[in-house]
Amino acid sequence: MKNGETIYYSCGTPTLAMLKFRISLLKYLFRKNKYPLFTISARQGGLVKTYQIQKKLKMSKYVKFNDHIYFSLTMPRWPSEPFDRMVARGGLNIASAGTPYKKQIDTAILGITGRCRYGCVHCYEHFNLNDYDVVPVEKWKEVIKDLQKIGVSVITFSGGEPMMRYDELIELLETSNHSLSDFHLHTSGYGVTAENARELKAAGLIAAGIGLDDVNTDRNDLFRGYNGAHSQAIEAIKYFREAGVFTYVNFCPTKEIINSGEILKFHEMLKDMNVGIIRWLEPRPCGAFLDADENIILNQEEKEFLKNLYINLNTLPEYRDYPLISYEAFSEAPENMGCMMGGNSLLYIDSRGNVEPCVFLPVTFGNILFEDFPIIFERMRKAIPKPLKTPCPSIQLRTAIKNRKDIGSKMPIQYNEIVTEIANLYSA
């Protein structure tokens, strides 16, 4: 295996790497003092239940890159200290979110800047974009420590465009504890060079998710609101991979690319580029899409098309050498895991310091510039104590959020303006 090469494996294919992983499970099993929440019990959401869910969700691949295995984007790479810590805190008990059997939070996304040169039509930070940074770097350092205390597996720097706060991005990476969490970057590719990709790697960056939405250059650049967006994303993928940073793509499957007939061609392009994982993020009515026509939401036929393509790409032998597909709208559907927002699996802190359940739900439970994060987090967990077995809350609550915005509420809206509607989702 060459340095920087990504290898795709089927979970059903015997490999030395998978054998080593399964043997490592014995360490977790027999060292209960160090890994108290590791369990095999399906009743407690343990390993048996996790394998059942993996099969149901068609997560039938894993990816190897530079001697590490990536099972998903919500788990640290294996082997690693963050992976061991995740296991110790019940991170493998994925069906037990909201219970004492899973104390680990999978992902926290930090919008470290509101600056960006693009005009993406789907930008969830649309209402926060500006030409200056609101949250000081020292506050971000404090919050990262708080996140690691409560147990977060993957901390992702986002924006805006985080590369526009490059020096402080490096500082945040260099001063963080890399034995507790993996650190990812979400970028459009703007400003990424071979040199700074190597610098980010040296500072501790593990993975980079690049925003790319089409095989067609013109359609992609129009969607991203920036001429050259497509080529910059392609270059960034190349630079990160060559620097030894695991690469994945954040992809918004719109009606346009679905109906163009070129969506498989898009995945073929990313396969040829040796991308590790492609994360599908369906259009959601938030940010720049909040006031858009409701037709931006995929209809049932389009969703069924994506579901079938997802299953094929992750399970059929002819697609074995394609990237692993991560499809949150499928995995978090009511009949599967349910919505995992609000610290059940993920949370978001925007570029103005607002703590929100998800990038797609512009509801703030407090601001880190005015309150300590642990206080805000506790407030959010009380309001969202367990996964929601409903369709995506951003769709369910769109009208309520938009109505409040239209009568003058500042975005994101305050949680006490919509706490009743959130509570009602649990009884729906």
C-alpha cells in the first residue's frame, strides 16, 4: 500500500486489518476497569446491536488510509487513543444515545469564522456571514477543552471558510489534546495549497472534508456562487491526500444533479481521485435555503432513487472500489436511528458563538461569549434528551422558525421561542 493511498474493503471480506480489529475488541472486553461501557449486550446497545444496525444501514464497507481504518465519519480512526477513549465512554453503543450506556458525543462542529468568499446557495451559515471573526481564539481553546471533558470523538473546524482564519486554525490544532479527539476540517478548498496542507497535517489535522457538489464544473460553480470552486475543490483533495490527511467529500445531492443523470459519473470521478468517504447531505430549509421554494426538498421519488443508489454503492461487488457512502438522511430516518442532534451524537457552535443542536436547525440554546459551554450544553440536553423518531426537525420546524424570523426574531432564534414545538416532536 502506497503512502497516501486509500483502500476500500467490504466488511464481509477477510483481511488482516479486520482480524486485528476484532482481536483488539478482546482488550476492551477484558479490561472493564479501563473500558467500563464496552459491552456485547444487545439490550444495552452493545456490540451485537451495533453490528445489527450496521447491517440494517448498509454500512458494508470500511476504508484504510495510512495504516488506519475509518468505519465512519463519526468515529475516530482506528487504532488511536481517541478511538480507545470513545470505546471507554460507550461510543460503540450507537443505539444507546440518550442513555447512561453512551456518554460519548460523536461530533462537534465549530464555525470558527464567518468569513467566506463563496456564495453557496445552501449555506447554513448564511445569516452569520461577515468580514470579521466574532469568537476569539482563546474562547475556542476553552470550548475545545470543555468538549473534550464531556467526551467528543471528532471535533470539526468549519465556517464560513476556516482557511480564511488560517493562522488561528493552526494555533487551535497545535494547542489541542490529540489523545482525546480526532480533528477534522470542513472547507470549500479555497486557499488550500500543497504547503499549508502539509502544515495542517503537522499541526494535527487528521481528516479534511471538501465541499464538492457536481461533476459538471459550471453547475458546481453556480451552486457554490464562485467561479473556480470546482477546480479549487479538486486541487484541495489532491493536496490533502498527498500530505497524508484523510480526505472525504461533503456532497449536497440536489434535484439538479439527480435529474441530470450524472450522479454516478460524479461518484466515479471521486473514486478515481481516491476519496475515502462521500457524505450525502440532502438540502434542508435553513440558512440560505430557509426562504427558498419548498421544492428544494427532495420528493419521495428522488429520495427513493438516492436510497437505492446508496445501497448499491455500499453493497454491490461492482462498486467495491468506490468510496464509502455516508447518508445521514437515511441512517437518521425515524425507522432507523432517528435524529441524533442536540448532543445525542452531534452539536454545532456557529461563528457567532451560538450553541445549536445541528447545523440544519438554527435554534440557539445560549452563546459561549456570555455563558460557560457546560451550562448551555446541559440546557440543550434537557430539551433534547434522546434521538427524535420523526422526520428531520429542520423540515418539521421550518414554518415555525421562518415565521419568527419574518416578525423580527434574530437568527438563530432563541430556544425559548420554540421549546414547545421541539417538545411536541417527541409526542408526534
